[in-house]
Amino acid sequence: MVQADDTVVHVTPRERLIVALDLPDVRTAHALIDKLGDAVKFYKIGYQLAYAGGLPLIGELAKAGKKVFADNCAVCHGPEGKGNREVGAPNLTDKIWLYGAEKQAIIQGIQNGRGAVMPAWGGRLNESTIKALTVYVHTFGGGEK
């Protein structure tokens, strides 16, 4: 794979495979993750699993060295949080965080949206889901590098 700065990065087959956890509950997701073991490095949390209490699973997978992204965010920010300028979604992994990289700023952005581009999720996601998502987005390290 060639990056924007023309450097070549070797991507292993394991890093190319993304398993969508579009499952009805956390127990079923855990069973699949356990079965796949080290064969998979990247997971996507689907809407159904997120609303069934699956967002804390993001932290568990991250601690296990896996990469995860939720449906809501990946549509615009991409599966790795690198953003998409064409739709106005910023890169969450770089040093440029216009509204601040503090957890409170991330919570406000998720709850209220940003400008006319990022939708407000406050009415669609409950408080614990927003907090879990905030912790996850903060792990991208944007603004801290």
C-alpha cells in the first residue's frame, strides 16, 4: 500500500481483513472473537451490537491489540479514523483537532454535532454509549502527538 507521502507500507493479509460484528448481542460477538483468535486484527461494531450494549467491547478489543470502529463513525471518518475531506470528516489520528482533543470536547462534538457536517448523536445514543465512544475516539491520540 502506498501512502499520501509516497512511502510504501506493507500490509499483511491479517490487517486487510475486517470482520463486521453485526450481531444481536455481546455474548455472540465474544464467541465469534474468541473463535477467530489472532487471525483477525480489525473489527467493526455494527449498529445492532452497539445498541445491545456492545460499545464497551471496543475497549476490550483495543486492550487486546485489535482495531475497532463503530458503524456510526466509520461512514464518514473511515474504518481507521483517518477522515474524509470530501464529506468534511476530519482525520482523528493527526495533530489537528479544531475543537480540542479533551474528552469533554469530544463528548460535546458527539452529542451536538459539528457545524453542518457532523450530525448530533445526543438524541440517538445514550449517555453511556457516548462516553464509551468518547474514550475510544480519544485513543486515536489526535491532538496528543
